Amino acid sequence: MANAAINDAKDRMDKSLKALERDLGSIRAGRANASLLTGINVDYYGAPTPLNQMSAITIPEPRVLQVSPYDESSLKDIETALLKSDLGINPQNDGSVIRLVIPQLTTETRQELAKEVGKHAEQGKVAIRNVRREAMDHLKKQEKDGEISEDELRRFEKDVQKVTDDATKAADDMAAAKEKEITEG
């Protein structure tokens, strides 16, 4: 029973780390990265459609993203969606593909992006700590109900703390890697 609680906590912490990884991937670091376009939906025949489902996204040069729509008639819709997005990059439409040139980052922009990375990392760690608290509460309830002994409770709490420490370290490592990518970009 208690092992199930620990495994559940580990799974939920892994999901928090995956969400953090997605969030950090969407922060531009002066390099072309297809994940920058994740979450951009195009109004395609009246239905919001994810950009990556209606076009091929390639990186022909280190600072250039190229969007090649499967249906060329959707080129204007894609361009409109990119303009409306919060990317801050003007799309260049040549009639068959759209190119997004990622601008060089200024020192000030790098500092702002590093702060944003820190905020995302802290949100991820808060989510991890919330999972830890819920797991600990669950274990204490099991001990109170007589399902596990006090000694087992202490051992399981240590296990939950170890899983939490590992997940927190992974979040810190992800944030440090992203900050390094931004500052060196």
C-alpha cells in the first residue's frame, strides 16, 4: 500500500519535471528550436489546429526555423497565427514556406530570460513539494488507520524524501542547463 503511494508520488513528480522541460523548451535562447512553435494553433477551416500537425518544421540554419505547410493554401493562416503568437518574431513568407529568423539576444534580454527560467524552475519545484506533502499525508493516514507501523512510516517518509530530493535536483539541473544555453547563446 505505502509503496504504491511512493510510486504514485514518483510518477507525479516525473510529470511535473516533464511539464518543466516543456516550459523551458518554449523559452527561446537565440537558437532555432522547433519547440518554440509548440502551442501555436492555426485557424484552419474554422478549427484551431496545432501548427506542427499541418506543417513540417525544419531548422535549415542554426538561427532559422522553416515552416513548410502540407497544404500551401494554409500559408496565410499560418503566417497570421505566427504574427498573433507571443514569439516576437516576424515571419518571412516567400509563397511556399515561412522562415522565422531568431534574433541575437541582447544582454538585457538574456537576463530577463534567465529570470523566466528561474520562475519556471521554482513553479516546478513547488509542484514537486506539493506531491511530496500529499504523499506524506497519505502515509500518515495509513499509519493512523493501522495499515502500516510507525517504523514503516519513518522508512517510507525517508523514501518519499529521497524521491523528492532527486526530482528537485533534476529540476535544478534542467534550469541550470537552460540558463547556460541562454547566457552562452
